[in-house]
Amino acid sequence: MKKRIHLYLFIFLALSLLFMAIGLYIFLVTEIPSVRALKDLTNKPVSTIYDINGQVVYVIVPDNKIAVPYGRIPKYVREAFLAAEDAEFFRHKGVEIKSVFRALVMNVIHGRVVQGGSTITQQVIKALVLGPEKSMMRKVREAVLAYRLEMYLTKQEILNVYLNNIYMGQGVYGVEAASQVYFAKHVWEIDRAEAALLAGIVQAPARYTPKRHPGLARMRQLYVIDQMWKKGFVDAKKRDAMLREHTSLAKDDGIFADTYFKNTVFRYVEDKYGKGIFARRVLKVYTTVDPSLQRAAEDAVRKGLAAYDERRGEYSVSFHLDKGRWQGFMKTAERDLTLIPLTPGIAYNLLVSERVAGGYAVFPGMHKALLKMSEFPFKPGDVVRGVYSGTDKRKQLVFSPVRSSGIEGALVCMDVASGCLYAVVGGRDFEKSPYNRALAAKVQPGSAFKPFIYLAALEKGYEVDSMLIDEPKTYGGGLGKTWVPKNYDGTYSGAITMRDALAYSKNAATVRLLEAVGIAPVKKALRDVGIEEDIEDDLSIALGTSNLTLLDLVKGFSAFANGGQRVKPYFIRRIEDSKGNILEEQGPETARAMDEVVAYKMNVLLRGVTTYGTAKGASRLGYPVAGKTGTTNSFYDALFVGYSPHICAGVWAGFDQRTSLGRAESGGRIALPIWMRFMATALRKFPPDEFPLPGREGPDAPPGSPGLGPDNLSPYDMQEATKVPTS
């Protein structure tokens, strides 16, 4: 009887184990995803954006990865990743038992999953099939699928899938995208040391991305180089050479960088061809952007707004550290500086130690430095931002404090003859605020609107030296109120020429001129130059109370620069699909907006602004330029729109919350320096031509013909040149 009971128990246990095994098999094998899809894995379409010269400037990739063939990835790049992640990759069958056992012991000790021990094959399964969940059951599934994948794909195919799809920080996947973001190179162009840096990121991208944690990234790079030597991928000589190599990082994300121009292109294409078009089709978008001018524009806006911050911004403390945590901060900061040394003009975190003569003693790393200040708002232990200035006579590191105000800015640059947009900057930092203030925001232009009133006056027969009355006058307003236009400086000239009234931005004279000319002719002049905004029937428009975009102003001023042609701005030249079919093509669209003599006279008027008027500083550029400053009531907006015979650029600065920039923070003080910084770079790309006389344009002008401006025309010649012909 006992034997029979034991037999029944044995059969029951055997059947139970069999059913459990069958259930486990069904759960682990038949219910887990297939690996077959990895055989023909395809990434999202890669669309390319080209600049004005036909060179690749940006890519649009919905999944931020660019697949490259196995043969295009250098052997030393593959070896760097093998050394860092799985040196036995070409020997095991998908799972490395020693690594699994080691990870199991560590997880049991800690009572949770703290170490993976995954092979490259398992990492492929985790990244592309199962997801990042951490559990023992998922680990078993992962092992089963790894064995399956090893039987289905070759080792080279598995490694290629891995290298093209592994997450590399900064929002990108794969070694090609990472090479572009970190080094602005193709993966086949990076060197061994750079390959080691990339391989070090994989273990923990958020921790080891070199652009955010350069010190930790450098530590991982050294580890990978050491592993490459220990695992036999390089000899001691190559190891030492790699250790000596200085690895430089790209300043931005290269072709993956998000900029206002790139976003403008993206939104235009999606609006016209359908949302998600870039996820469905490969497109080639040929644009008008000039990368050197785009970078110059971004740099000019950033530095110009920083100058305002220095005047008006507030000091801030990033965080505070107790004395016991100072050493840790200093070691971490010093470690970061080993990969990216101190660079003049760049802001760094500084640990405040104590007040000293001339400012504060601070630590950007392990070495003491000076934060030059005349005020003392900080206390020991504060971590603040400071811009590195260099060293003083005593070889001491010197920093200047960073102040912040929240000011925003915009810049747009256009070719005056064709309408090509060479540069678009819609704000201070695209990542923090993608709203495009250059193209979308409507702002009050202030005195930058005045040229259109003077244009209407010229078209009604006024001359550049016609006399105006510059005296206060009371005008009726709504609800029985009155208003008196006041000049910025509070002084009045009595009788003044149109030329001087515009050069010195006389409000009283301009309102009187508008009253005499009428609002209707001004509206017509605006429509003629391509500005379609509805303008109020109110004399206050003389002070720039209408709402226009910065691009509207640039478009209008360009008609003066090019001899009177209305030009339609455009930023896309051509769009092609993957087969070369042209989806659309754009080019210059121009039409006569004003007589060329009138345009010439406008150049005379606006040249006065930049030679002796409110923007006379622009004359230091050494090129023929003209333009107009703009400042709105209560200093809410600061603008400058200026041009040469080739390009026109407009700058706006202000707060999104519509608060005052502060007393005396005018267009001439904020916007003009930004414009000048940008144009100092931009003008060098064009010949220093003078504005052509009416009927004599560019190379058709006879030898020795005078250019435009008071520099080379006598007052009598100027008057004669600007008279309207009677026949």
C-alpha cells in the first residue's frame, strides 16, 4: 500500500513538473516576441536639409539614428565597444555564463537588480525587443531570445544592429549619430581615442555623456582604453598614444542641432505636406541658409543680450553647499576640466570661498580663482555662474559674474536682391524657448516705422532737404483726451530738414509730416513694399504703435536697398523626394515698389542715421550701410533695421512679458550693437559696394562715378542728385 501511495505521489509530482515545464515553455518561448524582425531592421527615413551652397547642414530623423553598413564602421570603433561591453562577443553563444553568475551574486547580495551582466546580443534584445524592465523573468526571456538571435543572425549582423541602435545620450542612437553630435564627424572619420569616448557612454548615457559630464566621460574613456589593451585589441604603444590624445568636442550638435532656421523648415514642410511627412518619406530640402551667417547671428544675439544682462540683470545662486561638501564639488569640477579645459568667454560653476580684494575667491576646480566684483551678494558655499576671462598679471584665473534678466532677442538677415533668408534667430535659446520671435512675433517697431512715412512724403513730392517743423503740438485723442508727441531727448529744433529729422528721430516733426502727408499714402507705401498688415487710422502710427513682424521690417527696408523692388522673402529653394522628383521650387519674386529715384533718396535719408544720427556707431564698420533705430514707449522694445547694398538685417530685443527694458535702454543701445556684431562678419562676404545712383547699378556704372553718401558728395552735388527729374 505504501509503495502504491509513493508511486502515485511520484507520478503526481512528475506530472506537475511536466505541466510546469510546458507552461514555462509556452510562457517563455511561444509568448515572447520573435527575433526575425531584426533581420531586416529598417530605421526611420533620414531627410536632409542643404544650405545655400548645397552642403548638408541639418538632418531630420524621427528616431534620431542613422544606420551605416558594417563595413563603414572602422574596426577600431567596433573593438572599442567590444572592449567596453563584451570582449568575448565572438566566442559565446549569446549568453556569457560567468557574467550572468557574477551579476546574480551581486543582485542577491543587494536584494535587488543592480548589475546586468548582459552580452551585446542580450543588449540588442533588451533595446529592440523586450524593453528596459528589470526582473528575473525578463532576464530569462532575454537569454532565450539571445540564443535564438545567435542562431538567426551572424555575429557581424548582430554587432551591426547593436552599433546602429544603441542609445548614446543627447537624444541620439547609434555610432553615426553620436559621432555627428559629439565630434561633428562621420563615424569613419573619428580616431581611436574618440571611439573609446563613445564606447564609454553606453553603460550609463545620462551619467557619461561628455557634453554634460566631461569628467566622468573622461574616466570611462580611460577605462575603455585600458580594456582595449588588456583584451588585446591594441598594444602598449597604441594605448599610450590614445591616452595622450586630446579629445575635442563639437560646440553644438552638428547636423542634429535644433535651431530656429531648421524648425522653420520643419514646420513649413509639415504644414504643407502633412503632419508626420518626415516619418514617412525621405526628402531633400534645399534651403537658403548660410551656416556661417546663421552662427554669426546666433553668436551676436547671445553676446548682445548678455551685455544687457551685465547692466540690468540680477545675480543668482545656483545652489549652496555646506563646508563638508566643498571637496567633492571641487574634485568633480576639476575632473570635468581634464576633458574640456577652461575656455575664455564660457560660463562655469564656481564655488564661492571668501571675500577678497576685488571680489571673491572662488574654485572652478581644485585651483583658486578670482571672481571680479564690486558688489558682494554671495556668501561662502554659494555656487554661482562666472564667465572665464583668462589670467591676470599674477597668472591667477579670473572670472566675471553672470547676471540674468530674462531678456529675449531676434535677428533675421535677407538678401535684398533675391529675398533669400540667410539667417533666422528667433530667440536666445531654442531648447528653452522654440517660439520664433523673428518670423511670428508681432511687435511695435517704434521709430523703425518712420522710414515708411518719409517714403510716402517723398512720393508726394517732398525732398530730402525739405523743411519740417519740429515743435510740440497738441492732438486730440479718444474719450476727449489729448496727447503731445515728445522727442526722445526732450529738445526741439524748430525748423529741421527731413534728412536731419529722420537721422535724429524727431517724433514731433514726424507726426507733423504724417499729418500733412496723410495716413492713406503711408498704407499704400507699406503695401507697395509687401507689408500687408492693417494699420490704424491714427497719427500715433508715426511713433511705431502698429504691430509688425521683424521680417516685415526687413522686407520693407530691402526695397530701399535694392533700388525700389518689392522682394518676397523665401527660405526653401527646392524640395525633392527620394527618387529626385521635385515637389516644389522657389526663386526670387520681385516687382517694382517705388521709383528708383525715390529709393535712392530713402538711402540718402537712412544713410544719415548711420553716419551722424542715432546709429552713427554703425559707420565704424567701414562699409556703406543705412538703417533706422526703433524704441517704443516705456522702453518695451528695442530695434534696429539696417542694410548694405547686398543684405538687410533686423534685430529686436525685449521681454516676452512686455515689461520695460529700463530707462535709456533704446534701440541704439541694445539692438544696434547686436546688428553691428553680426554685420561685421556678414559684410565681409560681399564687396564693399556703394549704393548705386539711379539708373546706374553695380557694374554698369561708369568708371569713377560717385557712390552714395556725404562722404564723397558735396552738399550741392547731393541736392542735384536727389532732385526729381522734370522730364
